[in-house]
Amino acid sequence: MHCNRNHRFSAPAGLFRALALSLGAALALASGLARAQDNCPNRGDLDAIYCDANKDLVADTPTDPKRLKTPSTLVFTYTPVEDPAVYEKIYKPFTEYLAQCTARKVVYFQVQSNAAQIEAMRSGRLHVGGFSTGPTAFAVNIAGAVPFAVKGTEGNGQGYNLIVIVKTGSRFQKLAELKGAKVAHTAPSSNSGHMAPMALFPKNGLTPEKDYKILFSGKHDQSVLGVNSGDYDAAAVASDVFERMVKRGTVKEGDFRIIYRSPRFPTSSFAYAHDLEPAFRDRMLKCFHDYRFPEDMKKAFDGADRFVPITYQKDWAIVREVAEAGGESFNRAAYEKEAAKARK
């Protein structure tokens, strides 16, 4: 997979700046809707334009019929952890099925960053898609996303670990030895690529930002390629992304050594926009849950053969706990803070 080294750092910062501008432009709308919903009994970390009256941690379906959407063209995407074009091809059998099942045209929307994906759902340009583990929580609170499934097998959703990789011949043997090294994180909103390292590394003798300067690569595959090329001494990445790159032949497993492995996290979620019209939404969800992956999809996703039901409240509890342990949260203030770090 080709990686343009010159764009490795500049692209995410530009996208975060674009997101900051678009979110700023949306403040007036948010303020107006918040006033209209000032009788909302509970919001938690949700942005001002959403309400969580039933306290399930996700945005409620709007009660005003005028705010419900029944799209004539359904826009779908998958988390940009790797080359978006790769996943558009992998998901083509599913998007063709989804079009037939929902009686709607389905478009695959290629996004280049977590920030762009979240903003697309917030602005109504994205209706359903897969979000990386950490960005799932920001998508819930900032974009009104409602997670409903992960990839897996019957009764068993997939998961992954945060791993830290170095080159096989590297002198680094454990985390504490990375002080002063060139260590790549992926993006501020990423669980395995940033938030989990911030929370878990200090327990292992390494404090990000204090013991090393964080270098944001933008994506997990770019972090892996950066270690392979020598741009980074080490990188914190999701184990499933690394394993898929090995299976595809993008990198050789023998060229790397894993010096840290975390407890297991849930894999990317699939989430829909909270304001989809309920009857249409339910029909779409049935399409997801009835679908069985063809062989090429199963191969691409480590044997997963279906979308396994989950809830954000239960299945993302460990992700929220990691963030809280690191003094982080998933609200707008936290997101804009991390976006500012990326711009620097």
C-alpha cells in the first residue's frame, strides 16, 4: 500500500481545522435546538442538540416528525483506519445487498479521517457506517450516532488489543525503554491509537508527552508503515489492523516485534444516525442482522460472518473507563481539545 510520507502529518491537521470550522458554524443551530429542547431531562455528555431522556447514553429519536429522515439515497461508510478504497471494494457485496433489502440506492462514502466521518454524520451527510472504537464514543456524543453492531460470529463480537510494535532488530524491549524515542500515535480520537496509550502506558513506566513527544500519523496503517520505514521507533496500533496488513502482504510479520499488548477492546462499531425515521431504521437494521458475509468478507475480517448486536451503554463501558482513567472524556470540549493538539 502506497503511503505519501509528505502527507503523513499535514492531512489530519487540515481535516481537524476543517472540522473545527464546521462545528463552529453549527453552534448557532445547536444553540437554537438546545433552547427548543431545554425541557430535556438528561443529556449526559451528549451535545446540546441531542437528548437522552431514557439514559441509555445515546441520542433519543426526535419526537418531532419534521426532524425525522427517510433518505432516498442511503450513505454508508467504514472507519478510515486504512485505505478507504480497499474497504469500498470489500463492502461492495454488502452495499449491493443493502440497496436491494432497503429498496434504496446505497452510496459508499470514502472518508479520510475520523473527524471527517463524525462531521459527516452530524451534518446529515452520513446515515450509517462503521466507526473505530474511540471515535465511536465521539460520534455518539457529537454526531448523534447510535451503535448497534460489531463484526463477529454467532453470539461473539470481535475485539482487538492495543499493541506497541517496533522493528525486529530494534534495541527496545519494553515500554519504559521508549523514553525519548520517536513514538507514533494515530489520531487524538482513536482508542488504541491514542486514548488507551495515554491511560495505560504510565502504569508501565512510560508517560506520553512527558517521556516522548507524540507524533500523530493519522491512521493505523500509516503508523505501521512508518515503523517499517524507520520514520518511527515504535507505534501504538490496533492488533486487528496490524494482522490484516500482514495477511494482505502489505508488511511482513517477521519485520516487527510486539513489546506491549493490552487487555481486549471491542472492535469497530456500526452506528446509525439517531434521526432516521423509526420504521425505515428498523427495516435497515434487520437487513444488517440478516446478512451473512461472503467468503471474501470473512477472509478480510478474520472469520467474522455477520453483524453481531451490541449496545453502546454495555459494550463500550471499558472504552469509557479507559478514557476516564486517563482523565479524558468524549464530550465536545474534549474533542475540540484533542483537535487543537492535532493542529499543533
